[in-house]
Amino acid sequence: MKSASMIGAAAGVLAMSSAMAWQGPAVAMSPPGYAAPFAESLETLNFPLLAMIRLAPGWAPALRADPALQALATARAQRVAAACTPRPDCLAEAWAWTPGDIAAVTAALRSVAARPSMADGLVHRHMRASGRFARHAALADADLLAAAWADTAAGLNNLVAVYGAGRPPRYPAIDAIIFDVKRPEFAAVLDAHARVTQAAARPDDLVFDPSLRFGTGLLRLNERTDAATFRPLLAGENAAAVAQLRRTRWRDYRYPALLVFGHGPEDAQSRTGALGHIRMARAADLFARRLAPFIIVSGGNVHPNRTPFNEAIEMKRLLIGQYGIPADRILIEPHARHTTTNLRNSARLLFAAGFPTDQPSLIVTDPTTAPYIGSTLLQERTRAEAGVLPGVVAPAATPFAFEFRPDRAAFHVEPLDPLDP
């Protein structure tokens, strides 16, 4: 656990303005037909609705002028500034969105969406086209917007609960707060972060912006910024492979890509778990047999907790160094923390990078894991945790492998999973 002396000065650099959060080149992972007009950051990756509201014509001024939201913004500012006990719990919980707060914003969003052309500019042009709210795609426009806001508010509250108040996340062994919330120094840290967040207020703020700064600031205080690493994903480590795939004659291969999911070790020295080595050996053999022209390796910084080693980076390194796979034939997906998000994130990459998605790719696994990959249990868990099914897994003629047909629903964002939304 970190002490206040190690991070007390950090709060001063955490309260980014929302305007800063949206700056940068518009290079984001998106489905074909939609080019996200904002760069990928902790803010936009976890809460794309708030970025889209800022960009959609007329929406930000309309919400800024809403008397109910003006009153709500004032009430929330007073709530977080008030003296409170017991500390530190109350310092974090003051930032939470109450049911009444959420309802007030929902009413304002529905009111603006009812105006001529406003729903088209936000819901159709951005929300539906981006795929980031795919779980709610069947809803009417105003209902989709309300559901997306409910998800956003739940995600903001989750940041406060987990990384401000120390509540256990879904996977506490790898995703929890890094501080001891029982130490008195932690209350001082939270207080400092809240004050700096309040000082970052801007004239063009929307009612969401202070909460967004506070919540994403908590992620930075906890060094839980995994979601924003290696961005933009189609550049950097993947640039050469993305260029190569544009020159590929797909008809020469049975599958567009071999998908290899990481297996994190539980000791601090190993960079790849034992099953990861087995999967890589299998994938290298199938690559040599020309089943596919590319290998996608998927896995983040997961095991052991807060490891500096990234599964995808390490697998790419070993495939090049030990198996002679050309670097421009390997793409990394460096964010997944579970098999569920291995599937989802690989589907996103297949679409965004331009792979043929009208034919299946091949998941290459090991004899121990194969029964789970092909099970209904994994499907049920994926739907429960990711919110959608990102594709169809089916048996393959190749041993210890499964065909995978990606679905555009994979672009749905899950704000309750802030390390990999």
C-alpha cells in the first residue's frame, strides 16, 4: 500500500479539464463506417457518452442552460465542499450520483432529445453509429440515451466506491484500490484531490465534468490507467502489421488470423504463464502451415497484481525471438484481463484493423483450456460481464482450436470495468 508521503503531491496534476480530455487526433478503435472524432483517453474510453454530448451540435449549450441542471451542479458542488464525517468514506461518497441526481439528468437529456434534429445529431450520428451502446441498440432514441446515461452514472459511482472508498471490485485480486483506506493519511489525500478537482472548474463545464475529473483522477492516483495504454492501438506496436494486412491476399489462407489469449503467471519473475507458452507453440506451428497470415496476441498487465509485464507484448516478443514469426505478422491486443475480454477486444481489433470479418478467425488454445473456450459457461459469463456477446465461437476441424466470427456488438463499452471498458 502507498503512503500519503509518496503520492500527496500527485493530486495537483490529476484534475484534468474535460476540454483537455477530448483534445488530440481522432484515432480511436471504431467499427467500419464510424470514425470517432475524439482521441482515446481514460475519459473517452470509459465514458464516451460524455464526449459525444460535447461534440454533438447544440447539446452542450442546451444542457448548460437547463435551470434544473444548473441547480443540480450547485447542489453537488456544495455537497462535496461540506465538512463531513466519518472520513475518508464521506469524502468519496459525496461525489456519488444519487438516484435523484441521475433522474434530474435523465429528464434533461430526454427534454433536449425531444427537440427537432437533436436526437439525430447525438443518438444516430454518434451513439448508434459508434457501437459503444450496442446493449441498448433495440431501444428508441430517448430510451437508449437514458440507458446510456444510467450506465455512465453507474460507472462514475463505481470509480468512487472502488478507488475512493475501497469497496471490492468484481475481481479484487487484480483490480482493487492500492491504498489502505483505514490509514488517516488517506483522508488527506482524498481531501486534496477533491480540492484540486474543484479548483479545476471551467466556465464551459457541464454538470458531469467535476465528477468525471474526480473519478478518472482516482484511477490515476491508483495507477490503474491500463485502459489508456498503447493507444492508438492501430499505431505503435501494430503499425507495421496494419500496413502489411492491407497488402494481404486473403484468399490464400483459410483464416484471416490466429487468436492467442494470454495466460498470466502468478510469480513476479515470469513474464508468461505455462499455458501461454503451449498456446504460442501451437499458434507458431499453425502459422508455419499457412492457416492464417497474422497472429493476434491478447492480454494485458494482469497477473500477478500490478505486474509490469504485459501479456500481449511478451507473447509477441517470444513469437519473434523463439519461433521466428515476422514482427509485421503479429498484432497486439494489450488490454484484456479475462477470457471474456480476450474475445471482445479481439473482435474489436479484427473490425477496426480491417480484417475480413465475413469469415471466421481461429482461436488457438491448449487442451486444458479448450473445453472452457467452447462452453456455454464462457458465453454466459461474457454476456454478464461485457454486456454483449462479441461474436460466435464454434468448433473447428483443427485440434485445440475454435472458429470465431466477430460481431459489431463487441464495441459496446462497459463503464463498470474501468481498467478495460
